[in-house]
Amino acid sequence: MKSRPVFFFWLWSLVGVVSAAVPATARAQDAAATVTTSPAPSHDEGRRMGWFGLGLRLGYEELHLTPPSSVVGSYNAVTGSNDSTAQHTVRSTATTLTPTLHLGGGGFFFKMELPFSFASNYMSYGIGLYPINFGVYLPGVALFPYGSAGGTASIVQSHSTADPTTSNKIIGGVAQVRVAGGLKYFPIKNLAVSFEVGYAPWAAGVMLLPPASGSNTTRTEGGFGSSWDLSLGVEWL
């Protein structure tokens, strides 16, 4: 009857092997679960925007300023001229180059600009402050739509001419209340391509432009009006 002890010996051995294998299998499954449940890095996280940004925009601007008829009438009375309002109206187009500063990331933020405008008979440079700005970063599409409201103040300077009395001189200034809307796209982390449209419903300025060809009289142009602009840019944000 030796077969019974041998049978029980083998049965007890198998039970021991199974008992040792089950905890090891459970530990291996737990480790595998830990590995598989770890969140994978998000592609959108690699394109998120930062809190501080520097950028540069290139664009186009149209400025229209008309003097009040009473001002033109007073000018005519003093100078003995017979000018019309249209002769003192600013109608200019310009290429714009605008360095920008962005502080605050998404939600409410602050924006400052240093706008340069290059028109056919003058250039201007100044500062733009925008205390009211709001935008939302959309991580699924890496887009940042935003709106801004603020103002700009610029100095107007003449171009280089053969006459040293009028060459590269400060000849006036322009101030604007401006609102803008734009969109930034982040193709890679912290780098954005931007598009912006701006409108200034209130603008005021005056320019003492150099005499036109064949004339010795300085042209005074300016008044009140509006402007609009659009631009494309890049930003490290």
C-alpha cells in the first residue's frame, strides 16, 4: 500500500507549488496594471501657452482724420486762404510693424505694443497699452481666441528730404482708442502664429507735413476720425 503515501506526497507538493504561484501571479498582474494605467503624455500639453510672451506682427493700416469745418474756417480767416475741409483731411495707408508684450497667459491678461507705421509721406512710432484683454486657450485644437481694448499714442515724423529744415523732423502726433480681436495657433510648444484685426472708432491727430513739390507752404492735416488694421505675426509665449 505504498501507493497512498506516494499519492499524498505528490498532492501535497502540487498544492504547495500552486500556493506559491498564485501570489506571484497576482503581483505580476498588479505591476502590469500599474504600468498600463499610467497616463500617457498629452500631445496638447506639448503645445500649451505660457504666462509671458514676446511677439512681432506685420500688417496694414488705414487712417482717416477730418478737421471740423469751424477749424478750417478759422484757418482761412487767419491766413486769407480759401481751403476746403478735404484739403486738410488725412487719408493714409501704411505698413505696420508692431513688437508686442503679453503678460498673464489665458483668461484676463495685459498687453503692451510698440507700433511703427510707414506711410508714403511720414512714419510714426509710439506705444499701445491694453489693460482689458480676455482669451481662452483651447488645448484640443491648440488655439487661443482673444479680444482686447485699449489705446495708442504715436509721434509722427517726416521722411528724409533734401531740405534739412523738414527732413526727419517730428511733425505731429496721433492718439487712438482701439479694440481688436485675434487668434493664435500653437503648432509647437510656446510658439504661436497669430492673426489680428483692429478698429479705432475714435482717433485724433494733427500733422504739419512738408510742402508739396512746387510749393513753399507747410501742409496742415488732421482732425478726428477712425482707423482700422490687420496683421499677421509670430509670438513666443
